[in-house]
Amino acid sequence: TCASQGDWVCKCLLPATQRATAAQVPAGGCDLDECTETCATCSQGACTAVAQGCVDTDKHAAALSTWQCTCPAPSTGANQNLGPATCLLDECTAACPTCNAGRCDGGRLCADGNDAYNSLNDWVCTCPAPAVGTATAAVPSCVIDECTQTCTSCANGVCAAGPPAQDCVEVSTDYQALSDWSCACRAPTTGTASTAAAVCTLDECATACGSCAGGACTPGEQLCSDPD
């Protein structure tokens, strides 16, 4: 009415919102967050659909198509304009609920074959050579059989070579239990040696064998003696 003059205001067009209340000329201007609002140039959930964050780098209503997708922590990657970002997550080195987090230790090797941020629980832990063992998203038991494998601390055929041919005995196959094998003489000979060929002996008086005395000495009258 004529009595009510000078009370006009500028209002922002939806979905923009007024930054600050101001009579007549809105010095605060209009804001449009293209990440949260619905409009032709808005993200419309393009970032959240792939579990990424969204940021509008310029919220002025006149600044359109300024939203970016951002990588979720702890993944890394540059913000991407108007679409999903390329986010990477190395589960061997990062800290996350599905990550290795230092579990693949003791000389074991961790490798993440697919470091896409949404490819989870696919890191592989492998035992150090010559130990044998591998596991996905877990820590494997590492095994070294020093009697059958080839390694610096292994028997490497020492027992089999003898002489005479002997059996190799491994106390523990744990990959950190090294040089715990021994050579054991085969019956009817006796003798053992740690990490070396044994000296095998055969008492032909006390042992049953093809060349042994086998009771040839008369009990009570004769004494059996094996000098070698």
C-alpha cells in the first residue's frame, strides 16, 4: 500500500538460499550447495552412490557445476570435478579396519593386488623364501622343512649321502626355527648328529642282523666282543 513503502526485498530463487537477511538489496547474496540440493547441475548423489564425499567449491548461486567428488579416508586421490574420483587404498600400508595394520610381519611380504579404495580384504601375506605359506587378508603359518627343502641352513642331502645313508629328522618346521635338523642312523646301526652326518655304529654282539653273532657264543662259557 502507499502507506507501506520501501519494504521490498530480493528473494533467492529455489533451490538457492539467502546467505544473510538484508532489506531491499541482499548484500549477503544467494547460496546454492550443489552437493546437497536438487537441481540440473547438482551432484544428485553421484558421489555418495560410490561412497565418496562431495564438496561444492563455490556455493554462489550463479556459480554452477562447481561440485567435486572427494576420496574417503584413508584412501587417497585428487578431487574429481563433476564425477567420482579415482581413489586408491593400499591395504598393506594404510590404517583401516580391513588393512594389514602390521600383522604381516616377521619377514613376511604384504601385497595389495588391487588398490582401488572399494576393493577390500584382498591383500595377500606371503612367507619369505624359502619358507612356504600364503594367506589372503590374514597371516599365514610359514613352514620350512630343512630336511626336504634347499636353503642355507637346510640339510641339502647331507644325511642321505652318509655314509652310510641316514634319515633326516626335522624338529620343528616353523620358519624361524632354523638349524634344528639332525641325521639319524638307520637300524640296525645307531647314532645321531645335529646338523651333520652321524657316525653310525653296529655292535654285532648285541644287535640282530645278518652278520651279527646271534647267540653263536656259548652262554656262560664265551663272551662276544665286537672290536669294530
